[in-house]
Amino acid sequence: MSTAKITLEIMSNRFQAIVDEMAQALFRTAHTVFIKETQDYGTVLVSPEGEVFAASRRYGVLMMIGHPMQEAIRAMGDDVREGDVFMTNDPYATRGMATHLNDIYLWTPVFHDGKLICYAWTFIHMSDVGGRVAGSIAPSSVEMTQEGIRVPPQRLIREGVLDETFLNLFLCNTRTGDDNWGDMKACLAALSTAERRLGEMMNRFGPEAISKAIVDVLDYAETQSRRVISQVPNGTYTFSDFLEGDAVGQGLLRIKLALTVKDGEFYMDFTGTAPQIRASLNLPTHSQNGHWMMITGMVNWLCTREPTIAYNAGLVRPMKIHAPKGSLINPDPGAATGARYSTSHKVCDVIISALSQAVPDQLPATDSGQAAILLVSMPDLQTSTTRVSVIQPLVGGSGARPMADGVDGTMVILNFLKNVPTELLEREMPEVLIRKYALREDSGGAGKYRGGTGSIVEFETHAPFTTVTARNMERYQFPPPGRLGGTPGTTGYTRLTRKGKGAEQIGKIDILEMDAGDILHLGTQGGGGYGDPLERKPAAVWEDLLDGYISMATAYDVYGVVGDLTSGIDVAATEAKRTEMRAMRGPLREFDFGPVRDAYHARWPEALHDAISREVMPLSRVQRQITHGALYDEIDARLDRGEVVDAADVPDIHRAIQDATRVSKRMTAG
């Protein structure tokens, strides 16, 4: 490390100030609700080699440091000039920098006397980039061409001159062209801010000092990261969880991890994860080490262990990833990826749960697992144009922590997603009425520390031809697990009340058509609890009861607290009740998955999933997808008949399916 430590600290803080100022410029000049309220945008500085050396920790998306930028830089070649601005949204051409088409990246090179020093980089989530549905994302899309216009890395501006032909082509393929261009100009404002501030730094310190500092802040963060990781006991820790593909006819899709900790590095092997699917839940990581949508939980843990750690891509250098090609988390080119965050979030849950086995007192219980974006489009009754906007990010509660309750109504892993003020939404979408927006009672898992509560959103449309889409709806089947004696949180729900009719359960939303007077009711999940519920202080239980977080039944049946609202807690009766409950229950569990998932594990042991994965992954992509579903269907049918099926039977079952298919083809041909 050639930069002196004091100078390095100064440089690091100046870089941090620049990305924060970029973020403010973008945020203050953006046009759409999703940027100026929900704050789904990002600003970073990138080394010439493609590593993020500064990212905001205060504004916008707070998980930018693991972006693999090098392929986008390489795609533009050597003819890069001052005043150029580049653009892309292509997950495959950028090898996992972009991960779905709605994320639009704009970046510019920063020069000094003709020498490239670094890049300034921005991204925004566009509310619409074309495709088969308003908002562009539907879980049921089966290929990327259905999800909007795809832009490989290319110049938007050449030496200060805008390519208006390309810009018009791009915007006319979207439903919200004017707003999209407004958000893109906000990105350009952020890039100009970065160029100006970096120019001031180079004039003061010199370009050589800046270039050295870029290298050194990355190395410094790596050193800090390895020091924290080296304190984790060496070993291999395994965990698996399931993505719920029922809304797109895919059933449960396993994500499996073997996390090996050795010599200050994490090696994450996802062998055994389900193959890619014909739906938009695929996550295009290209098996990039330290990929930003895989390691968010790890980065949060590092920052918790060392709060002053340098925040850049050096942190993720020790995080090695193996994601099998053709799997759900490393799909082949062309696969739909719009709703990929469902998969990303489940990957983070799996990683945190695996790591928690090594350091049980440092990580929380599982959070709600859902970050669904509820998007609505409807005709403007005055102008007959189409309005598109986000109702709310549907985020549940965070998992309880080893020393405190979970956060209510939001998740630490996604705390950058802000809610949309009701007044602003109803002004921009005057045909929408928010009937209820509140925390959800009895949703957080019980424990010594309670899981964060979910939330309730109810809205009514006053416009005909209203279309609602929602991506990333998860944990409707299996609840977020509790840890070390804590109980699971709740699952989510969606109900629809048609005008003049009663409410009906409709489960996850793909594409929902509503009419004037219809009401949609949504409840998000609570986080898992942490620790023994009978160790929670009775006063804390009673406070939760009075605040409406739990019911009287939960206070009595789960926490063993006896009392009434008039006279308060009966201390003696509470102690007696808790003594009785301790004597009757079994041992506390490291992970409490709940009875539904326990029953599933009894029916489908891990070894059976492993055998299916080994059988299908060597096949071609289409054969893999067909065979994966066929094996699960056939084994399910045998289990329903009471047959015993184990891992050794899977190859024979596969051959039987192939033989039956051949016979069917011959009979059809005949």
C-alpha cells in the first residue's frame, strides 16, 4: 500500500463524498416515483479495471459494491473519449452487471490530460422499458424478449453529442418515454457532478495520487474484509431453502449452498441448486465472484463487525462463488430475469443461515423474504393516456437479532427501499384510493427477541381496465424460519374483493386485471423470532400487546404471559404458566421451519433433491427443464400412492419416464 494511511483516509472520504453528492443530484432531479420516492437508483465510482472503489452508504441502493463492471468496459473497446456517455441494460452482454432490463446503466470516463483515471457510473430502475405488460416485468414471462427493449453496451453521447436517433428508438419502445428521459437526464446530472468533483481532486492532489489511491482503497478494504472473515471458524456449513415457483407453474425450486470458510475466504458452492426455468425468476450472475446480488447479507455482516470498514469492491474479493451453468442462479443467455430479486433474496437468506451456524451470536433470524414491487397501470380518464406507477414496495419485517427485536415493516437487507407517501401516490394516480396501510398483528415470529412485523396494504381502483403486476412475491408457502428457539414468522396473503362480491384468496399476483370498485388486500410476512420466547421479558410482551403487534392469545399461548387489560400482568400466574410450558415442550431447535415445511422435508429429504439434481444437470437446457419437472411429478405421484422412494431410485425413474415418452411418440406416429 503506497498511499500513506492519513492520506488514504482523506481520499476514501473524498471519494465517498463524491458518490453521495452524485446520489443527491440524481435523486433531486429525477422524475418518477420509483426514483424520487422509493429510491431504486445507484451511484458509484469505478476503477479502469472495473471495480467499484466508492459507493454510497446513505442514498439509493446500498448494495452496489459487488457489481462486475469489467465486461461493460471491455465491450466499449479502446476508443473511449472525453465527453462519452455509455448505456446498457443487458444482463448477458454485461455478464451480470445488469440483471434485468428495467435497470438502466449510464456511465462516463473521467480523464486528466488525456489519461483515463476512472469511470463515474449510475443506474436507475425504469418503471417501464416496454415488453408484454406495463412495467415490463411479469413472473410468467418465459424469455427476455418478452421483458422489454434490450440494449447491449453502446454510446448514448459521443464527445458531448447526444445520439438522438438511438435515444428516440429506445424511448419509443417504452410506455413512459418522457419520464424515462427525465430520469436519464438525472443520471447525466450525477455524472457531471462526479466529473467536476474528481477534476477538483486531481487539481489539488494530482492524477497520479488519485490513481494510487484508487488501487490502495480497494486493497485496504480487502485486507479489512479478510481480517474479519479469518475470525470465523474454518469449516463447511450447508443450508438450503426453496423458491416458490407456484405462481408460474414451477413448484418448489431448491437453492442449496455449501459454504466453506478457510484462510480468510468464503467459498460458496451452489451445486444442487435447481436448473433455470421458463419464468422470470432466473438470476444471471454468470458465477461472478462477489456478485452484488449474491453477497448482500455478507457485506452487511462485515459492516456490522467493522463499522468503519472501507466500503468498496475490495470487501467482496474474498467471496468466491460457484454457480453451476444452466442453474437458476447462472442461466443460459436469453432466459427471462425480470423477477430475479425473488431468487437473489432467497440466496441471501441461504448464505446468512449457513454462516449463522459458524457464528450463531452474530446474525439474525430469517427476514420476511419478500420485496415485491406492486405496480399499477390504468387509463387516465381525462386524457385517455396510460398512467404507470408503483403502489408500494411490499416488504415484510426483518428477522429478530441476537440482541434486539427485528425491525417492523421493513428489512435490514433492503432498508434502502423507501415507501411511497399515500398523498403523493393519490395525487399522481388520482383513480387509486389507499384504504389501509398499517403493520400486521401477530406476524413476527416469537422469541426472546420478536421478529419484525409485516405490513398491510389495501387499495381500491376507481378506473376500468386497471392492470396490476407484482414481482418477487415470496414465502406464501413456507414461513421465514425462527432461530435458536424462536418461532417462524407468518406467510403472506393476497385477497381480492370484486365490486359487490366477497373477498377471495388469490395468492401471488402475476398479471391481475381489476375494474372500478375492486379492492386488493395484501399482507406481508413477519420475520423469524430469535431465542426462547419464554425468556422474553413479560413487560416487553405486554408492551407488544398494547401496541397491537401481538394478540392476547399470542401473549398467553406462545409467551406464557397471563394478565388482562384492566389490571395488567399477573406475575405469579405468568411464572407458573411458563414453568408448565417449559416442562411440556421438547428441545429448542436451531432452525424452526414450521409444520408445513417440516412435513415437506419428511416427504422430500435432501438426498432425494440431490439425486434429481445430479440426474438433470448434465442434460441440455430444454431436456433439463422438462426432466426436472417430470421427475418431481412422478416421484410425487409414487409418494401419494404410499410407495417408498429414495435417492438410489432416481436414475431408474428417469429411465422409466424416457421409455414412456418413446412409447407415446411411437403410438402418436402410428
